[in-house]
Amino acid sequence: MNTLIDNLNWRYATKKFDTTKRLKEDDLTTLLEVLRLAPSAYGLQPFKVLVIDNPSIREQLKSKSYGQPQITDASHLIVLCSYLDVKDSHIDEHILNTATTRGIDANLLVGYGDFMKRTINNFDSEQKLVWNGKQVYLALGQLIHAAAQMHVDAAPMEGFDPLGYDEVLNLKAQNLHATVVCALGYRSEDDATQHFKKVRKAKSTIIEII
């Protein structure tokens, strides 16, 4: 039996959560650490993770999410935000963090930092936002995978008004933009979607070995 594949078959985008069940604090801590450890280009992590616990704020976000109940009914709501801009100071901080963590002279990494700056500064504002968003989706994939392994239900959601979220959470002032949302918790017994067969393309049509 392949437990990994079994768990990925078990998971689905949960439509209705059990409002009486909450994640254990240790499980939430683990899932947030998964997000922190997620891969990103250059290891730069141009994003921020917001855990929305305030019921009033979640109600406001629900109105910006076309009334979808997962926003308020899930145990926890995660909003993954991209940086609007990656600045030279972000790269300098990353270089210093790398040097400190690995116990090396930061001066040895100046060339690498300059390379990152040249690459990223060559992007216009829209390209930066798209590039940063790709890093967010790498983290989202890690989160969904880990949640499945822990049998925590997850509902990744793009069906919301990003600018509305930005306004409610005052994100623009923080150089942030709401990119994707993930509700976490436990499925309700009444969620009929859990009984649907998973629909995916056949292996032969999606995977080719060349």
C-alpha cells in the first residue's frame, strides 16, 4: 500500500467544514513550518503568510469571497500574500541571513546578491508580481501536500476579490497583495463532495518520458 498516494487520493477541495472541530495547536504549528520551509527562487521567500483568526475579519473576507462558507467555517484561514515589489533591501537581508545562518563572510556573497538584483530589477512591476506569485504557489503546494499527509482537510481558493482582501487587511501599505487563500480544518459529514470520485487525466495523457 502506498500511503502517500492513498492520502493524495483521500484529499479534495473541501466545500463544507465541520465548525465544531479545530486543528490542534501542534498541527497548525507544523503546517505553518511547512510554509516557512517551502522552496522559492533563490530562497528569497517574497511572500507573507497571514493566519486570520479574528471572526469579524473573516466575516468581512467572506463578503469578498462571494459568500463561500469555507472562509468562516474552517478551523483556520490562511491568506498567502505576494510582495508587490522585491527591493534591493530584501535581497541584502537575504544575503545577510544566508551568511549568518551558514557562518560565512557576507562579502563572499556580494556577487550573488548583485546577480539577484540585476535579474529582479529587470522585471517591471507586473512581472515582479507574477514572479512573486509563483513562489506563493510553490508554498501552497507544500501546504496542501502536508495537510493531506496529516489528514487535515484543505480548500485552496482563488474565488475571491484580491483587491477586496487587500483593502480589508490593509495589505498595499505593507507591500503585499493577496494571492491565494487556503482554508484548513475537517470536513463535515454533510459535505457530499467527499464522496465524488477524483477526476484526473490518465497517466498516459499527462506524463511522457522522452
